[in-house]
Amino acid sequence: MSKDLIAIIGVGVSLAGLILYSQHNLRSEMKAEFNIHLEAVNGLREDVGQLQERVARQEGLMEGLRDAIIGSRELVAGPG
């Protein structure tokens, strides 16, 4: 083999190694970022669940208040 061919093959192998290494690093960084975002989404899910519970409680209170107001109007107005 000529020296030029050996040099070309050596450069090709070196470039392939660099590309594989950079792909591995990129994949690791993406996994770390994904985990950070996943934790944030899970936290938001918990917050939304708590808000839904609070809204349901408020809806119940408003419904009770509405029924009390309607009942008091009926008492004032009388039957009919």
C-alpha cells in the first residue's frame, strides 16, 4: 500500500471515531435534557390535579350558595 492510501484511511478512521464520539455525547446531553423536561411536566401534572380538585370544591360551594339563594327567594316570594 502506498503512504497516501494509508494516510487517507487513517484520516477516515479518525473522522469516523470523532463522529461516533460526538454522536454519543449529543445523545447523552439529549437524554439529560429530556429527563429535566419530563420532571417539569410531571410537576405540572401534579399542579393541574391539585387545581382541578380546588376548582371542583369551588364549584360545589357555588352550587350550594346558588341553592341557598334560590331557596331564600322562594321563602320571601312565597309559594307559587
